[in-house]
Amino acid sequence: MNVLNFVHAFLSDSSHWHGYDGIPTRVGEHLHYTLQALAIAAAIALPVGLVTGHTVRGGNVLALVATAGRALPSFGLLVLLFIWIGFGLLPVMIPLVALAVPPILVTTFEAIRSVDPSPVDAARGMGMSETRVLFQVEIPVALPLILSGLLTAAIQIVSTATIAAYVSLGGLGRYIIDGLYQKNYEKVVGGATLVAGMALATLAVFWLVSRLTVSPGVRRSS
Amino acid sequence: MIRIDAVTKRYPDGTVAVDGLSLEIPDRAITVLVGPSGCGKTTTLRMINRMVEPSEGSILLDGQDIRQQPVNTLRRSMGYVIQNAGLFQHRTILDNIATVPRLLGWSKQKARARAAELMERVGLDTSLAKRYPYQLSGGQQQRVGVARALAADPPVLLMDEPFSAVDPVVRKGLQDELLRIQDELGKTIVFVTHDIDEAVKLGTMVAVLRTGGRLAQFAPPAELLSVPADPFVEDFLGADRGIRRLSFFPSTELELHTAPVVAIDAGTEKLASGGEAAPCLLVTDTDGKPLGWGAPDDLAAGAIDRDRLLPFGRPFVPGKDSLRTALDGAVLSPTGWAVAVDEEGRAVGVVSQQMIGEAIRAAHAEGRPDAKAAR
Ligand SMILES: Nc1ncnc2c1ncn2[C@@H]1O[C@H](COP(=O)(O)OP(=O)(O)O)[C@@H](O)[C@H]1O
Ligand SMILES: [Mg+2]
């Protein structure tokens, strides 16, 4: 019994490549959950992190929220919400967003707060508005760290989005759950491998984004 | 003119950083704020561009309270240079310098052209334009900081210990460069330092602050060195202020002796006759550049042996260097005589410690030193 054999068998079976339970469909669903959860989490956490980091206020409250968020059990939350709200995407999105907000929030706050104060002082002294200081001085320098927070969040979402399958939704979790139920270990291992592959792809995408958006002056000097 | 009028700054924690300070900062000159660490220099400077708001009193710019214009308009009209340059690491050198012109709404192209102009003005090779700050030395970064502050041609320049973090040799270069730029541009500069030598070298006027943010003395540097207002200022000036004050007396009045200067290919009679004015003869090469001192007897005895000549110390340029440099040259010279050279380094005469001493006494008797000789 060899895991690699399972993986090979799963991926080379042509019947796994089309249909509503085919790999492209499941990967597409997984991607959809991931992107949606990440977008919602970023829309909440980035502005809060940026503003609190810039004004250096509310750091304690933030740390509390983040710890509380980390302590939330995603699966438990899902079951609870499913019972409460019922079938749908919402009971899946809430735990995923709750999972992703803390790393984005905390890293963004820290990234902005720890920007070298002297260029910021110089920028203000030259007559930049606070918005300009944030967007033209602090964010470009803090970007590598902010991206790393988003990356952590994205990877956690990718691996946790498998829980969607528990409430009869799709995604790569389907293979794992169905495989376990059917005692089809080829399917289980194949599904897990695809999740790992998506995590690696996420890593690659973030690497690319950081190459394109982070100034070479920042990349080298930090 | 910038007028600081009875300004007090009390920080929220109760620290009184500046206490009832009044100061008239002259236009188109360098005014230095100097004093021990924590005496309120930075606070004073930052109140001028409203990075800090005074608790009491007011600051007037050309007769108008600085609070009457929008804060960012005020700041854009004042260049600001800080200790560690504070460059934007994500922007190229050119774009760092172009910051304020861009804020003022200039086109990218025009702002960059202006930035390139400024790189030359502050002595930076334009090949550095596309580099990032981390690729520059501390001294170069500081030049970029100065260029960035000058980019929009503001009438006022505020500088907070801009040269403190670089090594002494680079610092001297930056100071000389600032004086040169100031000769060309004639800005109103407020310069903060804790280094009294830097203050004396750069300042047209020097304000000495004492701990607690009170003004101890406000005077031109030569006056500061000759009549310190009180023991605190005297102590702050350091032990050798008499010698340092000589920086402000020009060496033009020194009477140079030319007889003891002989060329290496001069005949023996010339060698013999030179010895009457001075105990030693200064031997020069055929271009007139000094080689070293020789005893007349040795020289007359025939062969001038280059290797046996005594070193001649550091020469001075009459008219350009001060009496301090001349005296230093004489003290360093093993014969007690200083060598005067022209701009090309050719010996134009020699002068003894004694003669320099007489010139010092005469200059003191005459009173007012020439501020320009300081450089
Ligand atoms: N933001 C601040 N809050 C409280 N005290 C301050 C602040 N900034 C400076 N001080 C205090 O005010 C005094 C003067 O500081 P500063 O103007 O920086 O002095 P200097 O530049 O001459 O070293 C010091 O005692 C310093 O500790
Ligand atoms: Mg200071």
C-alpha cells in the first residue's frame, strides 16, 4: 500500500477529470470558496489593520480580537451555524472568514506600526497628508509583511475549506469525505493531494504578486 | 524673516522642552541652534514647520503667524532634513528627490528633470539616479536628503542634525558642500546640532540653548568665542576657544619672508645669503613646490640631499586660510616656521610663530574678526 500509487491511480483515472464530481469542478468550487472568504476577510481586516497601525491606536483590542479568532474551532462553528442557519454557503463562509481575519489583521497592524519612523517623519515634514503618508510611504514599505499575512490566511482557508463538504457543499473536501465514507482510500489521498497542491499554488501566486508589487528597494533592504 | 516670539513648549507628560524662547532668525543666512542633548533644539525646529505646536507664544514668518496658512502648504515651503536622511526605501534616488515637486502637482517628467538638476547641485553623480537608498553610503544618502529638501526651491531649510550620523571626514565634506550651496542659493537655514565646532563653522548666527530650553546666548560665532555670555556658554565652547577664534582672522596681513625660499637648483651663493632671515632654508623643486627644510650650512656644503630635508608641516594659503591654519602650520613645522603657498601649491614665503603671534595681537587690537575667514 503506497500513497504515491494511490495518488497516481487517482489522477490518471480519466473518469476523475470530467463531470460534476470531476477534478476541474471540485478545484473550481474550492477556489471559489477560498477567494470569496479571503476577499471578505481582507475587506474587513486590511482597513482596520492599516488604520490602527498608522495611528498606533487600539493595538490591545486588536490582539484580543485576534486571539479570540484563533481560538474559534472552525468545524464546531460550522456545525453550529449549519444547525442554526441551515443549508447554504453562509455557514461555511463565516468560519473561514473568522479564521482568516486574525492573521491579516495582526500582521497588517504590525507591518504598518513597525515601519521606520524617520521616513514617515520626513514625509510629514515635507507636507504629505496623512492619507498620502499611509499609501505612499508606509504601505509600500510594509507590503512584504502585509502580503505574508494574506498568504497565511489564504493557506489556512485553502486547507480548511474542505469542511464545506460536511454540509453537502462541493470543493476538494468532497473527495475526502466521500472517500472515507466509501472506504475508497485512493479518493481520500487524491483529494488530500489536490488540497496540498492548491496550497502550493497559492504560495506561487503570492510569490509572483510580491515580485510584481514590492519595490526592489524594499526587497533588498529588508 | 522667521520670528520666534516668547514660545514655550510643554509636552503632555509635563516636560518643558522650550521655555519662553524668543529668536529672530535672519533671512538668507545659516542660524544654528546648538546645545547639549535634550535642551529643546529639535522641539524648537519642529515648531517652525508645525510638526510640534507651541503651548504658548507664536512664530511669525515674514510677519504672518505660521498658523494662518494650511499646515501642508507651510511645510511644502520649508525644506526639511533629518538625521538619518529618512529616505523612502521603495523609491529611486531620483523619485525621492522629486517628492515635493510631485506633491505640488508638477508633472512626473518636470519633477524628475528638476531632481536630476539637484543631484548635480549637491555633488551626486547622476548615474545614481536609478538606484535605491540601500545602495548608497550614509554620506550619499544625506546628500539625497538635502537635495530632496531643496527640490521645490523653498525659501526656508530646516535641518536637524543632518550630518551627525556620518564619519568625520564625510561630515566635513558635507559641511563644505552646504556652505558652497548656501553661497549659491542664499536660503534661510535653521540648522540644529549638538556639535559646537559644526555650529561655529556653519553659523552666521549661533543660538546656544541650555537644558530646559532657555536661550543662553545668540551671537555670531566669532563673538560667541570672544565674549561668551556666561560660564555655561564658556564651558560649552570648550577649552581651546582662543585658538578656535583665530579661525575668524584672515591670514592676509601676515608678512611673508621670501629670502629663505630657495629652489633645489639654486647656486651656492643664493643658499648662503638666504640664511640671514631664518635659521633654516625652505627648499623647493624647480616648479616652486616645497620639498622640506635644510640647514644653510649643510646646503652650502654642496649637495642638497632631498632625503635629509626636514618635513615642512601643513602649508597655508594666505588670504584663503585663517590665522588658525597658519599658526597650526607653524606649530607642526619642526623649524617653527609655517610655509605659505599659492592655490597651485607653490611656496610664496615663510613666516615664523613669532610673526604670527604679532599678527594675532594686532588683529585682536583691531577688534572685529572677519567672519569669512572661518571657511
Ligand atoms: N514627544 C515628546 N513627549 C515628551 N517629551 C518629549 C517629547 N519630545 C521631546 N521631549 C523631551 O523634551 C526635551 C527636549 O527634547 P528635544 O527637543 O528632542 O531636545 P534636543 O533635540 O535638544 O536633544 C527632552 O527632555 C525630551 O525628553
Ligand atoms: Mg534633537
